[in-house]
Amino acid sequence: MKALGRGALCTAALWGGAALAQMDDRPYEEPDLRSPEAVAVRDRDREQPRADTGIYAQLGGGLEGYTGQLAPEVTPGFSYGVAVGYRPHPFVALELGYSGGLSDIDDRVGLLEDTRGGPDIVRNAGQAVVVGNLTDTRLQPYVLAGIGVDRYNVRNDARGALRGFSDDTSGYVPAGVGLRYQVGQLITADARVNYNFLFDQDFAPGGREPGALDGRYAAVLSLGGTY
């Protein structure tokens, strides 16, 4: 009886091994791309399109003004600019930009004698910034920081009527946040808010040394594309 039992166990073990070997030898089956699971994955990918990389350009306009010591003297004015950048990776971009601004001296502070039309201060600037995108989708919140140079041109009898305001060149550190949406390669919408930390305010009366709260802000809407 014992010999018979051992024989039965051996036969069962051999049969089980043969069955497993047959299962391992079954041919590989291609996944069904029409299955509900595969369709759900494709739909999810389409709902979250990825950002385009490459060279981009944008042009925009908005509002700029000054904080701190200059806020009571210089009224908020029109800001405009153009930027060209390169995005080698969805999360990082390097950008070169030009910006301009048109501002008036507030006549309520008693600095103006000549009230001829046109802006009293014309600003031109160039900057280089690094843009850090917070997502890799086409809707991208981002942050930026860099370095820039301002050129101020004071108009309307600068030496007399404006009493102390003068042409000047100085540097600044731009920092900002924004939100970009890539409709496609031909259209990109961008909303950006910058705060610029000024190295000096020598274009203003007294050549003041600015503190952390003495700077320039700008809010700009832009349109462009990625190529």
C-alpha cells in the first residue's frame, strides 16, 4: 500500500509539472487596443496634452507703476514688451526680452511747471531671465528670475519743469509669476506679473538709494507662438 501511495504521488507530481510546462509554452497574446482599458488610457492622455518645446516668441502690453518712494511722484502708465525664448525641456526656458514703459510725473506733488502732452518718463529695458514651469501640460503656471538694464529718458523740459528728474541708466533684478496656455504651436497666451528690484533711482530727484520695497511692478498680457 505504501508503495502504491508513493507511486500515485510521483504520478501526480509529473502530471502537474507537465501541465505547468504547457502553460509556459503558450504563445504571447498581443494586447487588445480596443479594450475599454486601452481606450480609457488614450482618452486620459488626450485630456492632458503636453507642452511644446523649442523656440517661442511673444508680444504684449499692460500696466506698470512704482512702489515706495516713487509711488507718490510717478503715476502708473502703459507697459509693453517682446520676448524670445528657448524651451529645451517642458519645465525650463531661457528668455531674452525687451520692455518699455510710459509714465507721467504726478502734478499734484508740485514738480511740474510745464504741462505739455506726452509721457514725462520713457523707459526702455532689456533683460535675461530663467523661467521655471511648474507643470509639463499646455496650461503652465511658472516663476521667473533674472537680470536687466533700464534706460530712462525724461522729457518735457527735463532740467527745468521736472526739477531734478534726469536721464539715467541702471540695473534691476526681475522676479515674477505667470500663467501660460498653449492653444497650439501657432498661438500661446501668457499672463505675467513682475516685480523689479531697482539697483538705484538716480533718474529721480536726490538720487535715492532704493530699499526692498522701492521698485517697479508690471502686469502684462501677451500673445505668441512656439516654433
